[in-house]
Amino acid sequence: MYWPRIGTKRALSEIPTAAVLLAGVTMMGLFLVAWSNTSLSTNQVELDATFSNKVNKLTEEIAVEKVWFGTDSNSKKFINMTLSNTSSLGLSITEVEFVNSTDTITFSASNDVLPDQVFSIEEFYDWSSGESVDVIVTTARGNIFTVQVLPQ
């Protein structure tokens, strides 16, 4: 018959226990490093895209070269406008608005304008002589350029 001794404990020795704990901590550490590396890479890509978009937005610049008002052979009034991209980036004009005291007319546009290039738009618009017109140009990056003109 076998009688266990009272007061003694059976356990793993110190060396295998330390090895198992060290292996476990190492595996958790490697997992956390891999996870944080992917997370940081994703955040870095987002941050780079946001930064370049904001810098590009600040760099966009449009100069309104000329705006003239006319009447065609059918007595329909029109507005003709020439814009110049004075920035070092290409830009995309998405919308042009003509606003006077009584009316707002919006024209959708989808025109890419390279640096140092000129863009012209001609649209039918019932303008009144002596009444100022706000011309609002919106780009794809969300910049808004405004100029006020007065038909003569």
C-alpha cells in the first residue's frame, strides 16, 4: 500500500516552467508587434492621403481671366468665362454657379484643367445690365473660387 507524504507537493521543475512562460510571453509579444505594425501601416497610409489632399487643396488656384456677356442671333443671352489654372497641380472643375439678386443657376462641369492651362465655359444665362453677378467655381477637392462681375 502506498501512502503519500503529508506536506509535500508535486510540481514542474523551475526550468521547464520558466521555458513555458518565456515561450508564451514571446508568442504574445510577436502577435502584438505584428498587429500594431499592420495597424500603424494602415494609419500611415490614411495620414499620407489626408496630408497630400490637404496640401493639394491649399495649392489649387484659379484666375478668372475674362467674363463677358452677350446675346446670340436668336436674342438669347449668354455668359462666357475664361479661367486659368495658375497652380502647379492639375485640377478638376465640378460646378459653376451664376448668382444674382433674384436667381441662382448651377451648371455641372467635369473638366480637368492642367497647370498653366486655360478653360472656357459658355452658358445661356438671362443677365440684366447693371446687376452684378457672382460667379462661383467649385473644384473636385472642394475649393470654392468666387468673383463678382457687372454686365454693361
